[in-house]
Amino acid sequence: MSASARVQDDRLVLAAQLHSLLLNDIGALIAQSQICEKSAVVGDGRTLQEVARLREMLRNLEDSARELIDITVTARGSSLSEALRLEVSKFQVKHPGVAVHSSFDAVAVIQANWLTSLVVGIVHEALANAARHGRPSQIEIVATPATEGLLIRIRDNGRGFDTRRVSDSEALRVPGHYGIRIMQDTAKSVEGRVEISSAPGKGTQVTLFVPLRARLSERLGASLGDHRLAKDNRQRG
């Protein structure tokens, strides 16, 4: 890849991270500030409560900004599996009550920086949404090669929701649904897709598919074959 192409990839990654980590929080903050303003004008007794919530959201925005800085300055070259494990570790530090079961060995071969950043950004958003809205006790994350691409499944046993409420573009503009739109828009930027499967009381599954160049897909396929062979050998032993 040429130097100019790498710079362009870096810019796209940074734009995606800004979108994922900051713009979502900023949009929610604007909505919350309007609630505070309205509450103050009408003399609502909940004004202090709403201001306290605004302060909490600002602290979350500060955390997101620090996280974006960490992502920007982190040494590059780690594999996708390593990056995903690090993201899960960060999540479990924040949410020790949630058991996360993961399987990333099949994608250890991937070291494409643009792909790693994009996937980790979407996984970050999916985990944050699960903790914020679903409040699950368990989450399962599996990354595997798929036909001409990469497949990530994130499944939780949380409260779930009616997917019909977020089935159109207007619904996705409602505060609380920004995360789904962010994930979908980020995936679409590389001609991928994010699908949401959920129902009240049934948990939620987020499925991410990212198309890959044929050569990288072949390497992934070979990696998956080696992974399955090693697993079979361990089971026989």
C-alpha cells in the first residue's frame, strides 16, 4: 500500500472513531441539555436530577475523548484477535458483573489496521449498548471467516427490545438509538452491514459482516482450517 493510501485509510479510521466515540455522546448531550432547559423554564422539580444526569453524560464524553486519544496513539500492527481481546478486557473492567465469552483465534491472521479499527469500533459500540440498555449477565462474541468476508456475532442475554421500533431511519434518530445507527453507518462505509436481532426478554444479537479482498479471505479460510484442526487434535488428546 502506498503512503498516500495509508494516510487516507488513517483518516477514514479516525473519522469512524470520531463518529463512534464522540458524535453519539454529543448528540445525546444536546438532547439532555434541552431537557434541562425546558425543566428549568417550567420550574420542574426534577431540574437538579436532570442536571446531574447531564454532568454524568459529560463525564462519559470525557472518557470517550480519552479513549479516542488512546486509540490514536496506540502502537499499530497488532492482530485483530489481540485488539478484540483488549477491547473485551476494557469492557470487563468497567462491567465486572458481566461474563464475556469470546472466540477470536480464527481471525488471528488479520493485521489490517483499517479493518481492526473499524471492527473494534463497532464491537465497542455493541458492548456499550448492551451494558447501557440490555443490562445482561452474559455476552458471547465470536469472530470467524465467512464467504468473502469476516463475520462477528455479539449475543447477550439482556432485556432485549422490539426491533420494529428501530426499523426505519427516522426511528434511529431518537435518543437511545444512536448506537445502532453508528454501527450500521460505519459498516456501510466499507460496504458491510450490521443486523440486529432481538425481542423483549429474549436478549439481543448484533451481527457484523465486512467484505474482504479475495486474497485476505483466502488467508482467513486457511487460518480457520488450521484452527479447526488444532481444536480437533486437542479434543482427541
